[in-house]
Amino acid sequence: MRDNGHRMRSLRAELAAALARVGPAEGVHPTAVDGVRVVHYARQDRRTKRQWRACLAIVAQGGKEVVLGPDVHRCDEGRYTATLVPLPVVSRVATATPARPLLGILVDLDPLALIDLAARIDSPAGDDGEAPARAMFMGVADDDMLEAAIRLATLLRVPERARVLGPLVCRELFYHVLTGSEGAAIRQFVRAGSTMHRIASAVFALRTSLDATVNVAALAKDAGMSRSAFFERFRDVTAMSPIQYQKRLRLLEARRLMVDEDETAERSSLRVGYRSASQFSREYSRMFGASPRRDAATRRRRGAWPAA
């Protein structure tokens, strides 16, 4: 056990060093591999409303905190989170200093790859129950996952190799997630036809139609559930109702448009489906504690923080 603990510490240190070479400065660093980013933060921040991407996040050094509904999730070094649908959450960088910054790698989860891999994995007897009603899973990154992450981080330093070989290593990481400590539950979540898979499909439908009015009855019908059952399951998975989910995503997307694309508050509100500027301003101020223009200006001065 002592040798294994030493090896895991050594692997975490190796991964942190590789990530620091890819992203030596503070911020979220895109890479040559689509959907793969490196995060580097040298300071803690306060709890902030953010959109959490559907991704695998492996922390090599430091720690983060995510609040989803009544639950507070801590992900310190050597642990991972696998979030299967985009979620509006409250989160913060919990452990980081200039000497030991938060260093992690984020890999967007490919639903088709997960479904394909899950179908290829032999499930033991008794592994066909319903998945836990949640969309965020957390576990310890074992040796195999850390070694794959190190190979990916090393590839990222050579863009051509990263573009060709990186997606293969990402697929290997997905395999380790599906066969790890949370693997059985995640396989049930992505299994076509399962209740959680149908809820995930409804989540993505809302996510890709932010400007449309939420029709809970139609979503429930598409999921093959009664309205009340759908509402309950949706709330179990996301910790909010379908209408609350869409509203929070709308406001987070409007904030992104103002900060990243320099859109006006009025145009941002229209792009995410608001028809009343006053309603948008009220709901935005209620969620973020400041008017859209003032909040966006503050965000630009402080710089962007990670969405996962």
C-alpha cells in the first residue's frame, strides 16, 4: 500500500509538471486537441455561478469545490469529476497558491464515444440496475487514468502529434472512467433507453434551444414519462426544474456573450430568448448581484475563470 501511495503521488507530480509546461500562465488554455483544455490558477476565488461543461476534469494539483443543489463536492489533487450533462453550478477554486497552483486537465465528454465504449464493456451480473439520479460523478484517478493523462499532456506540447494521437488517448481516458469506481453507474447513465439517458437527452434539447419556450409536457412525452415523473427525475439529475435549468443557462450564456464577444446587454438578452429587456435585467441582477452592464465590466477587468 505504501509503494502504491508513493507511485500515485509520483504520477500526480509528473502530471502537474506536464500541465504546467503546457499552461505556464494563469487561465484556461485551449490545446491542439478539440475539447481538451489545461487549467492553471494560482489563487483561490469565491463561490461564483458558472456553467459546468459536460467533461472529465482531472486535478493534478490544488483543489476545486462545486455546489450542486444542497451538495458540496470537493475535488482535490488525484481526483476527478465526470459531468455527463452541462450544469449551472456554484463553484470556486478552493486550493491554490502561486507556489502550488491548481493544475488540471479538462476533456469534453463525447456522448457517442461513451455510448460506444459502454456497449463494448462486459457488465458483471447485477450491473443492470438503474443509475443513481445525478449527473456529476467523482472518483479517485487511479494509476491507469493518471498515466493516460500524462501521455495526453505530453502530446499537447507537439501540436501535430496531439491532433493525430490525442483523440485516441482521450478515448482511453473515457474507458478508464467507464471501468473505474463509478463506471457501473456511468454506464447505466449513458445506456441507450435508460431513464437517465432519456433525461440527458432532454437536458441537451434544452441546452441547444435556449431561445425556445420550455414545454415540459412535450419533453416528458419525448422521454416516455408522465409529466410528474419527468419533472422529478429531471430535478434529481440537475438539482433544479427544467424551467430553472433553462433560465440559469440563458443568463450564463448572456454573460458569456457580453464578456467574451463584447455584445451589448440588449443583444445578448435577445440571443438567449428574452423578449423583455426589463425582465432580463431583473433576473440577471437577481442571479449575479449586479446589473448586466456592471457585472460584465467587472468580469472583463478580473478576467475569465474556468467553466469546469
